[in-house]
Amino acid sequence: MKKFKELKKFGSNLSHFANKSKVAITAGAVALMSTSAMAAVTVDPSTGAVSGTLETSIFFSAAAVILTALAGIIVMKWVIGLMKRA
């Protein structure tokens, strides 16, 4: 019976990991598709040279929002931990 409980716990941990993987894969696919939408690339037909630009301000603003949210979460965990110890 004990081994069954351990196996059931292990299976639930794997399903939790699978859900996180699906979210990560979906976010990566959306980021990859949106990258091509923000690129202004042209190809010279005679030489085959590729030139263009990539709009990076959207990436930097998204990264700033994500980093700020993560920092807020970490600080809140730290504050809650201090309050529990006091």
C-alpha cells in the first residue's frame, strides 16, 4: 500500500510538470511567431542580401514587466517569511 501511495504521488508530480511544460512551450511558440511579425526584413533578389530591422522595444518592455513581477513575488515571500518568524 505504501508503494502505491508513493507511485500515486510521483504521478501527480509528473502531471504538474507536464502542465508547466505546456505553458512554456506555448509561450515560446507565441514569442517566436510574434518575432517575425515585428521584423521588417527585405531580401535583395539580385544579390540575395538580407537587410532589415527588428523592433526590440516590445521585448525589453515585456522583460521589464516580468522581472518586476518576479522581484515583487520574491520580496513578498521574504516579507511573509520575516512576519512568520517574528
